[in-house]
Amino acid sequence: MTVAEAARILEVTPATVYLLCREGRLAHRRIGLGRGVIRIDPEQLDEFRRSCAVEVAPREAGQGGRPAQRRPASVRPGGPKPKWDHF
């Protein structure tokens, strides 16, 4: 498959696919003279996708709760100063 087809499957830009190939992270073939063209086997693309999967551990009961809430900038130390003195 072409770089454009691989990019569509991975939902990234072709430039990202070229970068992955250049860094040796995505197996590919160069066909032709000079720089040639890049071709990617569908099986190797599937293998790359599987290698990118991130496993998420389930939370145990009683571990964690709501995520921490950020205070608005006006309440944070060093936040913006009021425009007028009478506030």
C-alpha cells in the first residue's frame, strides 16, 4: 500500500508516515531507483498499530475519585489582577 493509504488507515498525515518510516518505527520497502517509492505491507501496518496500543489498568475500588479541579485563574495565586480597584 502507498504512504497515503497507510496515513488514511492510521488517521495521520502522510508526513507522519514518512517520519515513522525514516525513524525505522514502521517497516516498509523502497522500490525504484534513487529514493524510489515507499510501499508498506498491510500485515506490517497492522503489526505497527498493535504495537502502539496502550493498556489501561482498571481502577481498584477506593482508589482515586474525581480528578483534581483547577481553580479559575482569578482565584489562583499570581492570577490576573482586577482591572479596577473597586472590585
